[in-house]
Amino acid sequence: MEEPLTKAQVLAFIQDEDIPYEEDIQRNPYAIKIWIRYIDLKCVSLERVKSLEQEHSVNAVLWFPLWSLYERALKLFPGSYKLWKSYLDHRLLQASKSDQRVDQQSCPAADQNSSQALYGLWERALLTQSKAPRMWISYLEHIMASLAQLKDSSGKNSRFFLWVFDRALRALPLSQHHRVWPIGLSMAEKPECYSLVAATIFSRYAAIDPEATDKLIFLLETRDLPEAALKAIASRRLNVKEQGKFVEGDTSAAYLHRMVELAAQTSKMRPGELEAIVLAGIADGRLAHDAGWALAALSAHLLQRPEAGAQELARDILISALDGRKGVLIRTARDFGLVFDALAKLEEMAIGRLLRQLSKKRRNPQLSLRQEADWRLARFERLMAQREWLLSGVLVRASPSDVGLWLRRISLGIAADPTRRTELFMQAIDSIKRGSHKLSELWLAFAKGATSSEEQREIFERALGNGTDYFASTEETSSVWLAYSSAFSDPPSGSNEMALEILQRATAIHPRALALWGAIIEMEIKMGRPVRVKCAFERTLELRIATPAIVFSYIDFLESGNAGILLGSHSQPDAADSTEIDPKARSDDPKARSDSNQDSRDAIIFSVYERAIAAFGFPAAMDLWSAYLCRFEAMLSNRQQCPWRLVERGRELYEQAVRGAPDSKTVWIAYASFEERFGQPRASLSVLRRGITAVAASATAPKDDLVDLWMVLLAKTQHYSGLLASRDVYEEAIRSSSSPLPDSAVRNLCLGYAALEASLGEVERARSIYAYGSRLADSRTCGSYWEAWETFERAHGSQDTFRELLRVKRAVQAQFSIADVQFVPAAGESSIPPPGQEHPFAQLSDHR
């Protein structure tokens, strides 16, 4: 602090121009305005000599009168903010001028003395101006500027800044702290600031703004202060836990991750602190996805600890993670790999340390060291051999209901110790939830390895005694029942009767399990019981669970000769429920009895078909209808004379079929064929016309089916009614408006129609048909059409008609070329004129 000026020194600084102000001050010393005017006069005097080149000492002397005047005024007004602010500003200005003229390297004491004088002046000002934030801000800014010019390896100047900064926070009210904190944070971010001082400033600011902890942690990490960074992270995690607030882009788990990462780099933590943090983070899920990495980092940290037993503690923690003890759960193979590698590394380090000790004592090794080395080598080998077993344990703990993982673990356990087979299976059964997928595979594997039939029976009964919802689906339950019956179907452990009893129990519990009924049918067939086989087949039909394959199997069973056996045990089906067969009267004639039995067998088979068709419906019953109708026609074909009632029954069957599938081309063609063979041949034509109408009305039937029906109708019309009758069919097909045919089909019909007319000598009619179809024949893609027309003209035409052909060809080619002007129908569509428009065939009616 500067010493007060003496009276002689004050008088020495007074000049002639100052006398009026001095007299005013003598008369009224407490008028601050007079002092301010006097100070302004001195400032003007200094401005007049600013342009003169002065030495440093001379320059300092020029400022002394102003300093003297400030000191005299502040003795009378020590609490004047205006005087202190002006005084400090002028002192700072003088210090900056001096800094420009003095070389710091040649005279470092000059700046040190100037700074110390300013520090003392600020301390005097703060005695009365401690509540003025501007005073503290100027003071801190000056210290920060001085720190940038001086080397602060010991941190003395940084600690001085922190001391002043703390006093500013304590002196100023809380509402003014926001003006001081930016300076402190700016100082802490400067590289020349001492690390501990920067950490202290940021840690204090983090107490009022938790989001600043991120900057603090980054600062501590960059300045190699892991211990302080750990404390900062711990405080941030606690604040997040209490307030439930997170920094944008970060989470509490991320803080924990960084904390573990830093802890692995240092050993200066309290024993058990990091262990508790890591284990708690894994348990509550925040480190669930990085559990392996966290445990490996914890192991690395413990290996750096100087305490005795830290290595064994690390090994216990890693072993607990692999075994799933103490609540430590790793969930993935990646985490297992990290933990297992850390454990293997730990064991290798311990073995290496022992081997180095033995090598030093090669001449006289201690027995205990050799034994410990052998023991650790054996433990390491056992650990490597158990890798697959430990990995399977980790995976089944992460997915306890995965049957595949459990089967893998059980196979590994049995390979290592066969006596643990039952124990491992029971562990799996207790861990897997009810209704898990493929649970039946576990029970089947359990039963397959049973050593006795009694043990196997006990396993199956336990599996099937857990309720109907124990397995995921009826198929899985059925597979267990089937395996149960199969295991006891043959001696010496069982018999077919025992297996059948098991299956009957199964169908009583699961009556709609088709696989069980299929097994019962196979078993009954194997035992040669046709009546019970028929009952089983009939039961599947009653339950409406039969498939077409089951029905065909039933039909094959009846056709293989079993239907005759069943006739003696079952009455003839009712007429309302079966196909009516013309029964023959009782007779002693062997041929008559044979025909009667055949009729009865056919009635049984037809009854099965009808019941199955009624149960399935279309389209699933299409295959059944095809087989039924083929069988019915075969029955009629085998008769020398077909009763009219059977023919009528056949018509009824076909009518039922076409009602169920009106757009099926196959059914309509088969119906027409039936009329051809057993009914009236001409009736087949009307059937085909009905089929064409039905298929044309269907929105789902392909156009090719309609074309096929038209071609069949043309062929049969020509066969039964003659060539002339097919004219109407051709014209009707070509100009059909209800369901137009594709252009390609229309072209083919025109070619056939024209060839028909040409064969009948109707040349003009044939030429008109060629002309009509040419509108749909692009010469670039339908060259065969034009070749046929040209061949016709060469045979029957003249130059004029051939010239007309060429003209039509050019016109059609132009029509197809201008695609962007005139719409050209795509392939598969029709260009037949709509109803009401004149059709070219109308001109042919006069030639008939």
C-alpha cells in the first residue's frame, strides 16, 4: 500500500493555475464538485503533454500531481464511488503507458511494483466499495490480464485470483453474482490458469448450474486430473438422480460410463467405491449394454490398487459375472468375451509373476511357490476348458425361455458329467416359461435319454400333466403325445393296445388335434380293425377337422376291400344322405349278389365324398369334387346299362358342382363330357353355353378359360350339328359384348371362321371376315394373319381384291403407328364395337 503524501510534497505539486481551486477548497473542503473540477483541470494539463516524448521516470512524475489530488479528495470522501472509479481508471491508464515503455525482460520488477501498487489501491477502494460489482470486475480483469503476461508455474497468481474471486462472491449479493461468474469461468478456461484453481471455479459454478459439470469434467480430463473428474461425475450423477434432469444429448448412464473409464486410469479411490458403482450400474440397467466393458475396466482398476487381495477381489467379481452370482448379469456374447478375456489376462499375469519369482530362485526354489504355480496353471487350464459351458450359462440367463440355448447347455453339461443329466433338465424346465416356443423339444429330449421305461413314462406324464396351455400350440402338445404313444407301442416296454390307450386319452383332452387322429387311424389299420378305423375317420369328419388328404386316405381305405367288411357291421346309409344306387333284389344268383355288394360299397364311398364336400366348400373341395365325379362316371362306365335314375343323379352332382364353382372351366367341360357319354349329346352344347355365360360373368376367371370354352363349343357344334351350325357360334364368340375376348383370340376365331367359309365356297363372306379381323392385326407382330389373307387372295381373288388387301394393310399399319393420337387396345383387350353400333357381320346375313 502506498504511503500518504506529506504536506511538503503536496505543496510541491501545486502550480500557479491550481491556486484558484486550492482557495475554493480551503473555503469549502467538503464540496465534491470543486474536487472534481480540480481533477478535470489536472487531466487537461496531462493531455497537453501527451504528445511529448518522455522517459518513464518523467512520465511517472507527470502523473504524481493527479495522484496527490485524488489522495487528498479520498481522505475527505472515502465512500465516493465516482472518485474511486476515476482514480482507478487513471492508474490503469498510467500503468498501461508504463508497460509500453518498459521492457519486462530487462526490468521485470517495474511491472511487479506497478501491479502491487494497483492491488493495494484496489484493496483500499474495496474497504468502502465492496458492494459495487464494477470494482470487483475491474480488479479481477486486471489480475487476469497480469496473469497472461507472467509465468505462473507455481499457481501463486492463479490462487490470488481465486482468493479475490471468492471475496467478490461473498461480498456481493446473490442477484449480482451473474456479473462476476463469466469472468471466473473465462479465467478457468485459460490454459495459463492453474489446474486446481480452474477445477475449483468450475466445481463451485456446477453447484448452482449442474449443466456446467460437463465443462468441468472435460477440463479435468484434458488437464490429467482423473480424481477430480471422478468427483465431478459423481456429483453430477447425484444431481441427476435428485432432480431428474439430464444434459441434452447425455444420460446418467453416459456419466457412469465416463466415470468407470476414468476410474480405470487411477488407483486413488477409496476401497470398494468403484466396485459398488459398477455393480449398481449393472444391476439397475444403466450399464446393461456395456456390462462386459465396465467389469473389464473395474478389473484393470483393481489391478492398480496397492492393497493386498485386490487381484483376488477382481477375480471374484469376474467369476461372479460369469456365474451370474451377486446380481451381476451379463447378457450378450460380446460382454462374455470381454469378461472372459479380462479373467484370462488376470490369471496369466498371476502365473507370469509366479514364474518370474521361480526364475529368480532357480537354485533354491520354495516349494510353496512351485505348488502355487502348478495350482494356478491347473486352474487356468480348467477355466479355458469351461469356456463354452460358461458362455452357455450367460446366454441362458439372458434368455431363460430359449429352448435351443438350454438344449445346447444340457448337451455340454452331459458331456462333462453324465450324472447331472436330470438336474440340468429340471433347471431348464423350471426356468422356461409356460407356452414358450419349442418347449416340447426339451421334454422329448428329456424322455429320449431316460434309462428305463418307468422313468420315461414319468417324464411324459409330468410333461402332459401341466394343463392344456403349457405348450405353445396344439401341434407341440400332439408331438409329445405321439412320442409318448410311440415309446410304448412295441414290446418289451409296451404294446399296441397301450399306445392306442394313450392316444385315446390324448384325443379326449385335445379332440381337434388332427395329428392324434391320424396316429389312431394308422394304429387301428396296423391292428386290422376296419370298423374302428371307419369310426376314427367318421369322427374326424364330424369334428370338421379332416383335410382332403384324410378324406382321400379314407376313400383308399374303403376301396381297398374294407367297405365290404363294413357292410356287415353298418346299415346302408340313408337315401337322403348318400347317392341313390339302384339296389338289386335279393337273389341267389352270385353275379346279382356281387353287383349288389358293389352298389353298397359305392354308396358308402359316395356318402363319404358328399359329407366331406359339404364340410369343406369351395375352393378347398375342388379336388374332392373332381375325384367324386370321376368315381361316379367310372361306376356308370362299369355298368352295361345305366338306369336313368343314376344319370339324373349324375346331373344333380354336376349341378351342385357348378353352383359351387360357377367360373371353373374344368367342371363345365367335364359336365359336357358327362352329357356326351351318358346323356344326350346335344345337351352338352347347352351346358357349354351355360358355362360360357357363367365364366364371362366372373370377374376373377381368366380370359383364357373363356376362350377354351368357346373352342370346345365350336368343336362339339361342328361334330353334332354340322359346319353350317358353327357359323352362329363363330359370330357369337367374335362379337360377344358381355365379355369381350382378347384380340389374339378374336384374330384366331376370324382365321378359323374365314377358313370355314372358304371351304364352303363363300369367298365374299370369307373376305369380309378377313377385313374385319385385320383391324386387330398389327403387321409388325401379327404377320401370320396377313399371310393367311394373302394366301386366300392368291387362291380366290383378283388384282383388285389384292390391291384392296394392300390398302387395308397400309391403313391398319398407320392406325397402329399413331399411338399418341388414337388409342390402340393392348394385348388381351378387345376392339369389338359396342352394342348398338353396326357390326360387319350384319352384311353377311344376305349371303346365307
